[in-house]
Amino acid sequence: MTDNIYSERIAASLIGNYRQYPVMFDHGDGVWLWDKKGKQYLDMAAGIATSSLGHGHPDLVQAIAQQAKDLIHVSNLYCIDRQIELAEKLKKLFGQGKSFFCNSGAEANEAAIKLARRYHHVCLKKPRDKIVAMSGSFHGRSVASVSITGQEKYQQGFGALFGPVEIIPYNDIDAAKHSLSGYDICALIVEPIQGEGGIRVPDAGYLSSLRTLANETGAVLIFDEVQTGIGRTGCWFAGQHDLVTPDVMTLAKGIAGGVSIGAMMASDHHAQGLALSDDGIVPHASTFGGNPLSCMAALTVLNVIERDHLVQHSSDMGIYMMQLLTELSKDYPLLFGEVRGRGLLCGIDVKQPVRDWIIACLEQGLLITAAGAQTLRLTPALIVQRDDIDIAIERLRHIATIQDKKN
Ligand SMILES: Cc1ncc(COP(=O)(O)O)c(C=O)c1O
């Protein structure tokens, strides 16, 4: 890649926590992005499963512009129409529950942990503290959410973490049974499909067995649907593939097409965990969470997904993309390994360093991301079409041909 002409300014002004690729985007349209030099890229990342309607979607742009004119922010000290409408819409899609709005996935998981703790401490008056989470999981970068993340690399260097937390193997129901057998677990948190951990789809029946286990032991079952939710996997929520309803569900990323918002939904019963105290003390809150602008963006995204049948489309396009990725893997067995995923959350294992692949893709005008140490992740906008997928696979194939000759 060319030298990063921004590196000096970045080094002088930004903290330097990110490992950025030397490209800066200028504008986008649908699944396409253009960088500052005018080069065009096919965006098969969508900001890591976030720009669910692609770039510059007219309905979203119009709704945000109108809402910005009307009202951007008011405090949660007052009632907010868009917030109520969004909560009602989510309740309809999820089939139950009440919402709390925040600004990110990590914050949604923080809220879920606080709700579970307070549910046991205050509502049931039988304190339980321990959170059980899964190896290979990812739940965010705040102290609590990184503490329940089952990957040590995200925890190193920060000293004492939040606890108690027990990490058990993912997709291992016996391990979960063993861990919950003491009837002392506060909550069990799981991604219905692991995203950052390498696009891991659990066995059929795993999520429903966790549901049964949580019912039997009184642990709060939390599904982290930050990456899998809002149509990404071909259902509104990935738990729905297995007909499993968690007690608490967290959302962010794709819900507002790139405008920052997180949501934590809880069953009516579990929602009591964060209800106002009798003495009027507010147990949890957020300044920006649920503001009119982000709620309007989310409402618009949900309405467009529904109107344009994008959940079914995500399923159809996912099947097509998985088929092409599987063919690619078979054609280049020295370069590729397993293909995994559901809907438009797809991963293909690579045998060369994943970062080299991503840079080669950038050079070819293709944006994809890494999920874990050896998996390329494709999470295009839900509006992606077959032709776009064909181009993406063609570009991957082109890189593979060059790589194959080198080997
Ligand atoms: C499953 C999952 N949970 C939580 C998060 C954290 O979300 P955010 O970066 O919005 O805090 C992510 C982000 O990748 C995620 O994939």
C-alpha cells in the first residue's frame, strides 16, 4: 500500500490505540465507497456489520436531516416520542420486552450486567454476583464488558478486572451445566453466533439447552446480539433461528445504520431489575442514550428493513455468498479453510496472515475485515445484491490466483 500521508497528523493528535489501514474515505453510495484520492471500493464490511442500509440511503438521510431540524437532543428527564416509538417497534419485532437505550454495544452489555445483578440483589433479595461467559466471546471494551470477554488479549495490561466472572467453553452444554450446577450464577451471557471470535455458529440445540438451564437455575440468560441482531443473520435476531427467547438481549451496530445507539431489551419481568427505586433513586441512565436523532435513525432503519423485506434478502444473499466462498475455498485449498456463518455474517478461514489478505483486498478495491486471527469476515450491507457478491468473490479469486502462483 502507499505510504500513509496522514500518519504524522495522526501520531501528533490521536491517542494511537487503533491499528489503521492507510486509507481515508470521502463518501459512499450503497455498497460503494470512494477514498480521498477518488479510488472506488466495494464495501463488504459495512463498518463491521453496522451500515446496514449501506451508504447514503435516501430514507435514512432524509429522516436524519428532518429530525435534526426538529429536535436533536433532549434529556431523559423528559418524555421522548421517538424513543417510545422505537421501543414499541423493537417490542413488536422481538415479541416481548422493554428497552433501555444507550450509545454502543459495550454500554448495552454494561446495562445488561447491572440489570442482572440488581434483579437478584433487589428484586429477588437473594444476591448473586457471578457472570458466566464464553471462551472466544467478545462483548466490548468497557471494564465490565471486557471482563466478560473470553479472550485474554483484550484484557491484558488493565490490572484488576470486574468480577466474579467464569469463562467456559463455547458450544459445550456440559460445561454450562457444570458451571450452573451450584444455583448461584447471576447471569449467563452468550453470542448466538460468535462474531469477533471467528464467526462460530453453535450446534443446533445449544441455545435452547442454555435456555432450559437458565430456567432451572434462575440465572438470567443474556443474548449479546450486538453483531448478529437486526436481520444480519437472516432472522431479525439470531436467537430466533432456534426459537429461543433470552431474558435480556443487547443490540447496537446495525440498528441505526451507522448512527450510534445501543439497546438493552429485557422481558417485562426482568426489566424490574433496573426500575426506579421506591425512594426515587435512578439505578441506571445515559445522557445521550435514546435521544430523538438516534432513535429516529433506528426507527427508519427498522422500517426500511421491514418494507424492503431485507431480513429474507439477508438470508438469500447469505446462502449465495456462502456457496461462492465454499467453491473458492475448494479451488484454493492451500490458501483457504473452513467457511462458516449465517445470513450476511460470513467467515472464511485463511492460511496466510489475515492482515496480508485485508491489505491485498484493499489494493483490489475490496473492503473486508478480520474476525479473530485466521478468518476473513464478510458483512456487507443488507441491501447487497448478487452482482456485488460476484464482484467481491471475483476480487478474492484474483488475489488467490496471484498468491497461489507464489506458493
Ligand atoms: C458481540 C459484540 N458485542 C459487543 C460489541 C461492542 O460493541 P461497541 O463497539 O459498540 O461497544 C461488539 C463489537 O464488535 C460485538 O461484536
